[in-house]
Amino acid sequence: MNKKFFYSLLVYFFLVTPLYAQEELEDNIQYEKNTQEDNIPFEENTQEENTPFEENIPYMPYEESEKENTAYIESFGNKFTLRLSAYISSLNFEQMYNNTEKTYTANNPLEIGFGILYGNFGIEFRQQTSFLYDSDYKKTQTQEGQFSYYARKAVFEIQIKDYKGFHSGSDDYSDLHLQLAGIFGQYIWNNEKFSWPAAFGLGEKQLRSAGSLLLGGSIFYMMSEGNLPEEYKKKHMLVIPNIGYTYTWVYKSNLFLTLSPAIGIGMAHEMSESKNYLAVSFPFHGAVGYHWGDISFMISYNFLIFSIALEDTKENTNEDSFISTILQCSVAKRF
């Protein structure tokens, strides 16, 4: 992976995302201050004009907290959702050995996905079409599936990717077989005001702009095989904790934009050699959507990098990198 690109991601994460956090903190402080000021006259009048009947009315803090939550998040009240999606994706597998870099690119056509969501659970399958791929190269054979759990406090995604058939930027075709399977999860710190299901599951509605710190990680198995030199054939088990920040901007309650960058540093265990290496990841989720009654429209962009530093010395730089991008256009109908 290009080092300049790596450093630019670090600068973005540590300099830009704290600005969003500061903006959200200031908005929340101002909102709570206004709420307190609005409640003071009401409480004073209530004490002055209290009647025996009013004294018997119990204080209900739970309902008050629910009112504060519903100022930011609204549930559609539907348990069942069908989602139809179109995917344009790219996948690069980069290997650098002895300072020589080799890039394998998948030739993916347009994919159609069908998803079913029930409550917080969702499952989706994709099928290749014969459109939007480079006819100068052989088409990559892919099999992909995803199982998701989007709750208010935590989100989990189980992903399975199987790619066979890559090209290296010329007529050189490789039967490289790449498999990636694992789980990605994050805890939503500010879950009372920010909703991940509203941004990416379309099961809820974000009413006011809000954001949250994200804490989580990923565990993935990555395997590369095919007509490759032995040193290029790898089986990695990656364990990478991550930290991130997510924010949703809401315009007139129905239109929203969500950005969610994260960064992770962990370990990659090379299973055939039984060696451990440093691994970094950069997961990014972004979405823009619009709600129209029981129907929602969404365009999302997912970006993921896994980079494994096998050796980094003055003489040699050896690393494996997995770079995936997915552009998704979806329409969802709630029942």
C-alpha cells in the first residue's frame, strides 16, 4: 500500500474527525442548556400554583428520557423490510516482495443483491450480471454474502467473499483465488442520539444531526492461492481492534448524509509459517438517503483496506494489501 496514501488517511482520521466530535459536543451542550432554561419557568409556576390534585401526580423520568430520545431517533414501527440493490465493486490484491509490487485486479460486472431484514437482523445475497465489466479481460467469478445485526448499541457484519480470476493490468491473466471471511463489529457510544440502523439499515429515522464515537474491531481469514510462486501463497488470520467516528447530517428530517471512518491496528498470523506480523485496517462507510413513507432510497459507499507488513527494512519491503470498494444503490420497502 502506498505510504503517502497511508499517511493521508492518518491525517484525515486524527485531524478531521475530531472537528465533527467537537461540533456535536457543542450542539449537545447548547441543546441541553436551552432545555434547562425552558424548564425553569415551568417548574417555578408548577410549585407556586400546585393544587392537591397535582400533588398526587407522580414524577415519570422514564417518559421524559423517551421524549429526549425521540427528538433524535424515530422508529418506523415495521419489523419486516425487503431491499433490492445494485452493486458496482472493485477489488485489488497487492503483493510487494523484495521491493517489487504486483497488483491483481478483479474484473467485476454489475451485481444485483436481494436482502431481507427482520427487526435488527438482515441477510443478503448477490448475483452477477453481464453488464459493466471490462470485456478485454476474463470476468472474475465471485460469490458474496453478508449477514448483519444492526442494533442501537452495537452493529455486527459477517462477510464472505470468494473471488477467482484476476488480471494484472495487461493481458496477463491469473487464476488467483482469493477468499475473505470474517466478522466486523462496532459499539455505538452515543447510541441514545445516533442510530446506525437509520443510516445503513433503513429501519429507523434520524430526526436530528448527531454523531458518535465508535469502538470495535474485526476478525478475518484471508487466503490467496492459484498459479502463484510459493512465497505469494498466503493464509492470514487477522485480529484488528479499531476506533472511529460517525456522524449523520439531517436535512428536513427525510434527507440524510452519513460518514463513518475508522482506523485499526492489530496482528496478522501467517498460518503456514506460524509467524505474526503487524496489520492495519481502514474501514469506511458512507451513505446518503431519502425516506418517502414506507419506501427509502439509499446510495452507499464502502471502502476497506487490510495491509499486512511482512517485512519493512532499508533493504526490503514486503507486504500484502487487500483493497475493496463497493458502490451500492438500494431501494427498501417496509411492511
